[in-house]
Amino acid sequence: MFDGLAGGWQTGEVSSAPLDTSVYLERLARVRAAMIEQDVDAVLLSVGHDLPYLTGYMAMPLERLTMLVLPRDGDATMLIPGLEAARVEPQPGVFDLLPWTETEDPSAIVGRLTSNANRIAVGDQMWARFLVELLPHTPNATFTRAVDVVGPLRMSKDQAELDALAAAGAAVDKIAGELQRGEIPLVGRTEAEVSAHLGRRIIEEGHQKVNFAIVAAGDNASSPHHHPGDRVIRRNEIVLTDFGGTMNGYCSDTTRCVFTGEIAADVAEAYDVLFASQAAGVAAATVGTPCEEVDRACRSVIDDAGYGEYFIHRTGHGIGLEAHEDPYIVEGNARPLEAGHAFSIEPGIYIPGRWGMRLEDIAASTADGPVSFNNSDHHLISVDA
């Protein structure tokens, strides 16, 4: 579980290779059906992953506006800075490409393209400056979030998307196996050095981008989002690793812990509870089960063992084109799981000033039951590394 970057990795976006045009046309048709249902006249998508999901193009995060203008009725238009137009792979029938020059006002162009729209849905990642600049050109429109239109479609992965998640998961499983076999040196190295090692291996195993590589030793592991630094890893302590990246457009994410010596009794006792909690969460993630019930399945095991106050975050997050997306496995989310939903199951126990531990798999709900995309050893393993 990680909301940002660790280890100084670059934040350049990576998109999957464009799909067949028919895939985008089918997705756009489903978006328009949702627009009709929700009385949305136009959807505006700028930076973020909704744009490549619908068009195959990942916009660079620039001060120059890129915007997909998708009306409920009529053709979609990709408004793009002229100097970026060559980067766009044409998708006939999906969108018309409209480059704008350095002396034009792109917000005014969007305003003209949405002049008849009363209710406009905007992407969550659209920069505030772009929306503010658009407001004077859409004085009669009201705005809502595009995630309510596009989000449910992105949540339900098709088989190709699930296969991509499985391939990414298998790649990081290889690295977790190396860690558990003692093939990645730990003792005497800093957390940052081990993080860099994990990052290199993520790329070597076929990922195009490292999203994060948390390494937290001893008491540092009690901070779930610890940033690896110059702390030297010692013998006879727990080492928590949480790492993943983007591979052919889809994300990996796994957490495994090892112990550099003979496992301490209190750590072993708590880890047995964690192991049972994580297994209960995966087993509960069946089609039709509310997300919050999966969270409760994990949490009840930890609560019953007396560690409840030390499980301080939600059980999981959705995953796909983004490392964190809907559906979130958390109390208060009553959305039932559907076939094709993919998400993390990652309970944790964190004792301030002493140690922390987390165990994470990416799983998916299918008609045949939950499937895990991470299959490296789930036990706490003692390593001589």
C-alpha cells in the first residue's frame, strides 16, 4: 500500500501500447450510455488515466492543455498542443485531432466545443488552473466528476486487463522470491540501497516504470509509508518491503517481510495473526460481497487477537492503469464486488517504536472465486543476507 513514490524514482507516465480501435469504440459507447443515465452532456478528460483508457493516448503533464472533449451526442475531439500532435496515434472514429497553436486560447476552444452542454463531467486529475480558465467560457454549465461516469467502467477489467495484471504480479513475485531466498543483500546496507536494488530488478523484470520501492527496517517498519533512507539494516530485525511498477500499462504491487536472523517470539506471534487475516480477506473477496465486508474479514482476525488498534489503514485499494484506483476495500464502501474487480488485500500490524508488518497480494474477483496475482511465499522467512 503506497500513495506516492519512494527511493527517488522518476514520475514519467507510462501507457500501454494502443489497443485495437474497436476496443476504444466499445468503451466510448459504454461511457455515452452512462452519460445518458446520469444526464451528463459532456465529459472533459485531461491528464490522468481515463484519457488513455478511452483513446490510447497518455497526456504529458504540461502547462499546455490537452483535453478530450466527449459530447453525449456527436464526435469526440482531442484538443492538443500543436507541438504534441505528432505523439498521438490516430484512432479513426474514436476522436478527431484538433491541434492548437501557441497564440490560441485552448480554454476558449473547449468552451466552443461544449457551448450546448449544461452538465459537464471533468476528470479528477484535471489541473485546477484549467478548470478555472474554462469557467468563463461555460457560464451556464454545472460541473460534476467524471469518475462517476468512467470509473465504474474502468473498475471492471476485461480478460486482457486481468492478464496484464497477472503478468506484472508474476514479475514482482520473482523479486520477492529472491528476497526470501537471501539473494538480495540486506544486513549492512541502507534501506535506500536496498530500495534502489529492488527498483533495478523491477525494470529488469519487464516493467517500464518503478512506482515505489519501500524498504523499512526494525522500528521504521511501524510507519506504513516509510521513506527508505540512510538507516542501516541490522541483524535480528524485521525488514518490510513494498514494491511495484508499471508493466505494459498495468501496475504491480506486493508486500513481503523477512527477518534477518532468528525470528523474535513477539514478531512471530503477530505475523501468524497477519497471515490468517490476509488469507481471510482474499477468501472473502467473492463476487457480490461488499467491499467493506472484505475489510471486516481481515480486521476481525486482527481485532480478535488483540492487535486491532495497530491496524491503522484500509485493507486495500483497486489497481489497474493506476496503482491506486476504485474500488477501495474499506469500511463504509458498500459497493458489491463484481467479476473483473482487481484490488489489493494488505492488512498490517504496526507497533510504534518497535516493528511493523504488512502482507499484500493483488487479487481479483471472478465468477469462479477470488484469484491472487501474487504467489510468492506468504510466510515470514528468516534470511541470512
